[in-house]
Amino acid sequence: MKLSKQFQLYESDHTLFIKALKEKNPGMEEGQRAGRALLWDKPPVSLSEQERQMESAVKQQAYVYQNKI
């Protein structure tokens, strides 16, 4: 759908806020990428390492708040 010329120049308040925030903090995007890499972008784990981790995991009881008597 093609918008008229009037609406092509429109920017929402949210877009203007994000642009202003990025202008004030030019290193913000790099910090976000570094944080993502730290928490989410993990290197692949080999199959032998996965197997070793599975074997060494401690089994958890079905209801963790109930003590075995």
C-alpha cells in the first residue's frame, strides 16, 4: 500500500524518542551487543561435552519443596 506524501514524512513519538536517545548515547548499541553476546551468544558445545554434562547433572526430586522423610 502506497502512502501519500504527507504520511511518508511522519515519525511517531516513539521513533523520535529512540533517535534522540541514540544521539545522546552513541555507544549504547555497542553496549547492547556486548551484553547480548555475554548472555545469549554462546559457542557451540561438542556432543561429548553435552553427554558429560548430562551424566554429571544431579537428579532433582519431583516436588523440590517437600523433604524426604
